[in-house]
Amino acid sequence: MSHVIYARVPETLKEAVDGYAEERGVTLTSAAVDLLERGMAAVSDERSITNLEAKLAQVTAEKAQSEARLAVVMNELGGLRAFAQRAMQAVGTCPNPACGQAITGYDLLALGRCNHCQQTLTDLLAPRTSSTNLNQRDVGLLLGALGVALIGAAIIGSAAG
């Protein structure tokens, strides 16, 4: 069932609707109905577009935050790699005269003992005498790398919270 809408329109609009009808080979009524339906759809889609734009802005902000977190994590990873490389290097020799094997930063800080003879290495960190079997420069570099790794971990922890 059809209904009638009577409306006065400007001449330019009437000419535009006539041209639209002629291009498509339809009646003036069909052209007017098609244009009105499209106009109504566009008006109702405006809310959807606004919602989509708001969601896009939110996702864009979340992406920027994720990229910033990723940059922090990548920096932390670099610090951890530096520490891992430094920890595998020899920093001195075992204090056990019978052993004398090289000890690494890992042996000194993680194991706390010589990997070969199981001699404890805690006295090397806080020696009772000034003579130790450690290369102080290498130990300093190892501790510096550890400091960078710990600072990076603290930054990641505060950024995640």
C-alpha cells in the first residue's frame, strides 16, 4: 500500500530529482522514493559512523600505549642481553688453590660457587683482604649491566601497573 507525501521543493531540487530519474530510466515517483530512502539510511547511519569514529580513536590510543610499552620492553631486553653476555664472561679465577679455574659472572652472582670445584665465592664479593682473584674492571662491568637490567625491570613494572 502506498501513501502520498505532498511537499513543495525548490526548483533546483526538482530538476535534480528529474535528472536522477531520467539517468536511471525510472519515474519521478520511483526516483523520489529511492532518494528519500537513501537519505533516511544516511541519517540513521550517522550514529553508527560517530560510534565507529569513537571506537577508532580509542583503539588508536590503545595502540599508541602498546607501542610505548613495547619500546620499554625492547630497551629492557637490550639491558638483559647485555647482562647475559657479561655474566658469561670470566671475571676471575677460583680462590681454591687446587682449582684455579676461571669463574664467570654467573658463577659469582647466581651460583655463588665455583662451577668446577664447588668452592663458595661469597668471600670474593666482600673480601677480608685486599687480594682477590677477581678482575675488578670486569666485575664492575657485570654489576653495571645488572643495574641496567634492574632499572629496566622497575620501569616495566611501573608502566604495567
